[in-house]
Amino acid sequence: MPMNPSKYLLLLFCFLWTCKANPDHLNFRNSLSKGMIAAQSNQKPVFIYFGAWSLGYSEFDNVFMHDRAIQNKLNKNFNTVLLKVDDKTLAERLDKKIVDFIPMEEEDKTLIAKAKNKGKVNQIIQNVLLSSNTQPTYLILDAKGNQVIEPFEYTRQNKKLFLRKLKRALAQYAQD
């Protein structure tokens, strides 16, 4: 008995869907403290993506997150951290432990201690590390909190440029 053509289409759709890169395959942590702890343990640099839920368009979410080469490079070589500056989730004690990993002024430590949500903690972290509040911003740190390469922002959806930046960061990290 021949198979119904709609079943063939369904099978083809399922096959193609599983071949597409899956954004869930990126192993993002939602706390820089967790990323720094992992970096000290596994000796990989920390890739930080500062973003915002409120952005009308995010090149990372819409372009880079779905690319297998980028997924593989990030998962294999980096401790990835996603910090949304407008995250309304209640800040946890571990989020606030970042003061133990990143040098900052006492005033900033006090602001983090008083922060009620993750977004506020993330804003302070971005301001301390970069003196800016621009998203998207990508930053790569070593396990001691030092910048590996200069931070970079919007890359015009250029996957090759994004991968070159990751490659350069890995080369610099290996030299240090």
C-alpha cells in the first residue's frame, strides 16, 4: 500500500526541521557569576552577550543564534553568558556575587547589593565593564575578569566577521 503524499511532506518537514541549527543548543548561563566560576574551572574564556528583550530586532537572536558554526564555536570554546539588561526576574544571591569576580567601585557594589532584579544587576555590570548601556554588545573576558579583546557591538549580521572576532579572541586568550 503506497504512502500518502502528505505523510511524505510531513517526514520531509521533520527531517529539515531537525537539520536546522537549534538555538536551544547554545549553552547560555544567565549569570556572569556562573560564567566566571565555570571559566575558573574549565579554563575557557567567558563570552558575554549583553542584550535586551525590548529590542525590536536582535542580530544575535535572529541571525547568529541559528548558525551551526557559531553555535559550535561558542559551545566548544567559551563559557557563554546572556545578560538581558531589562530582565525583570528577581536577582539571586549568586547574581550579586559578581562583585567577587570583577573589580568595581564600592558605589557599584552597593548598587548591585540593592538591585532587585537581574536586569538592574546586568545594567550595572555592563556599565562597570564597558561604561556603556548599548545593546547588543559582545564582550570576552578571561577567568580573572580581564578583557581578552576589545568589546564589539552590532556587526551588520556579518557571520564571518562575528566568527573572526571569536577566533581572534581565542588566539589572544591562548597567548595570555
